[in-house]
Amino acid sequence: QSVLTQPPSVSAAPGQKVTISCSGSSSNIGNNYVSWYQQLPGTAPRLLIYDNNKRPSGIPDRFSGSKSGTSATLGITGLQTGDEADYYCGTWDTTLSPGGIFGGGTKLTVL
Amino acid sequence: QVQVVESGGGVVQPGRSLRLSCAASGFTFSTYGMHWVRQAPGKGLEWVAVIWYDGSTKYYADSVKGRFTISRDNSKNTLYLQMNSLRAEDTAVYYCARDPPYSNSLGLDYWGQGTLVTVSS
């Protein structure tokens, strides 16, 4: 069970908007920046969002990120069938044993 | 173009060792932190280890601490993961990933295609 909690699955129709939540604690999300990844079947993860709300070059503005307290949210607007994938949040955990952590992942189904 | 390519995976018996390599190209390797991340079959991502750009600092997941060692050779643009005392639960695809200096988060911007490690007798 991951330290960061994500819903196992979300779904929405093409063209609609969906949000994916990521809940943590003060030792991780509460005091660190959050990143988001998309993983299409059989491929390596792709960085969508870093530092809570910044998009790397080439990532469309349909993808957005936000953070409040110990939770973060990924938003995707104008859903496309090609967005169907697993999505992961990630951050640092600064407990006695610092390191990276990922959420358990959320499967997005575009109906 | 930026590329990171893992190698060294395979089938290994429990208790044995394996060394993974990650060859980097298309960027100044010596200025980037590097990570190993793994994914067990059908499971989510698990962060494994990080090494600072100059090798001065390393952190490990509790699940591999004391068994795995991350290292790098900046003269060869190569990242390594020495895995000892392997267990069945270490079976996974292992990815290396680049950590850009502009990111304050776990914002890994380039990933390899992964190399599969299977621990089985």
C-alpha cells in the first residue's frame, strides 16, 4: 500500500474533464513539490507535471496540476481516447529515510 | 536527442546478484541526478534509489537498503545499480530516469525503456 493515496480508477466521456487526486501527509506532499506521470500500456512513464503545476515542453495545456495542503490534483480537460492510461503522482518524502515516493496509480478510462 | 538505455536484466536465482547499467547520451550526464524506479508485473511504480549528479549523495528505498547500491561513472556517461541478495519480490522492470536541475519535485523528465529482472529458482 502506497504512502500516497490515489483512486484506483476514474472514467469520463471524450471531451469531458476529469480530476485525479493524490493524498499524502506533511512529510511528503505537505512540504514538497508534486509531479504527475502518464503511463500508456507497455511504455515507460512520461512526465506530465512537475513542481505542482508546471508542464514540460510538449505537454498540452489540457493537463494541469494543483496542490493544497497535503493533497494534489491532476486535471485533464478535453478528454481523448489516447488519454486512456495509468496516472501516477510522485514526490519526495523527508522522513528519517528520505527518498522518492509514488502513488498507487489511477487507471483512466475514456468511455 | 536525449536517451537513456538500460541493460543487464535477466533471470537470476534468489540470493544471487545482478548489475544493471544505464547508458546516457544526448545531454551532459555529469550535471544531472539519476534515479532507478521499478515496476513489478501488473503493479505500480516504486522508487528505488537516487544519486546526485556528482555521486556525493545517495538515497535508497527501505525495501532495497543494504542490498542495492547505486553508482555512476561520469566519464562513461553510465549509471549502475548493483543488486545483491535478490529476492522474488525484486522481480520487476527497472527503469533509469533523469532528474533535471530545474525540477524541485520528483520530476523525472526522461526514462529508459526498462530492463526486466526476474528472480526465480
